[in-house]
Amino acid sequence: MFQLVYISKAKKRHTELELAKMMNKFRQRNVANGITGLLLYDGRGTFIQLLEGKKEEVRALFEVISKDPRHERINKLHEQAVPERVFAHWKMGFKCLNSKKMRNEDGFSEFLTQDDKYAFLQSHPEFSVQLLCYFKTC
């Protein structure tokens, strides 16, 4: 099993309706390719996503995402072989971060108080996996 985490910046902010439509399409594609994971959106244009599945399938999907014109500043933060899926029962989980609600959660204050969450995650790639695993339990 293989995991890959990336971060990207949307070229425009997406509405909840737009995100719901995109997620429906993404979930169908990912189920067909045996990919699970979690996608987080901060509401201001930053996405962070963990993808997991067969190495070749995950890397192929990341290649497609890297060429998606709706994104910019796409950067792989972390990739690794893992013994089993972390999100085995998730077709593709999605959460929109609400900084005000999460600001007081243990371990997240430093991240959520950053003006540039993108830069923070680039400089702390290990935190990206911790963040995604936290949201698995929410």
C-alpha cells in the first residue's frame, strides 16, 4: 500500500455546491481505481489531500491532479509505503476546515493561526500526515 500527500492552492475559491459536485465525481473515479484518502479544504483556496492505494494508481492520479488547471502551487509533501490503509473505509473523505471552530484543538493552534497555511505545511511535511489522521477521527 502507498500513500501520497500533497498541497495545492485553488486558482479561485469554490462554493460548497461546487465542491460537492467535484467530490461526487472524484469519489466515483477513486472507487474505480481503488483509491481512498482524505481531502481538506480551508475555505480560502488551500487544499491538502492524502491519497492511498496501489503505488502506480496513486502516482497516476497525482499526475492528473498536477495538470488540473483549477490548481496552482501543487507540491507533494510526503509519500511512503505503508502496511495498510489509514482510510480503508473511506471512498474519499472530505472536510472543510473552519479555523474558528478548530483553533483551540490540541496540536492545531500553530497551524490554524498561520496566515499562510500553505507555506507552513510545505515547511512541516510530517504535520500533514498528522493533520489528516486527526480528521479521520472527527
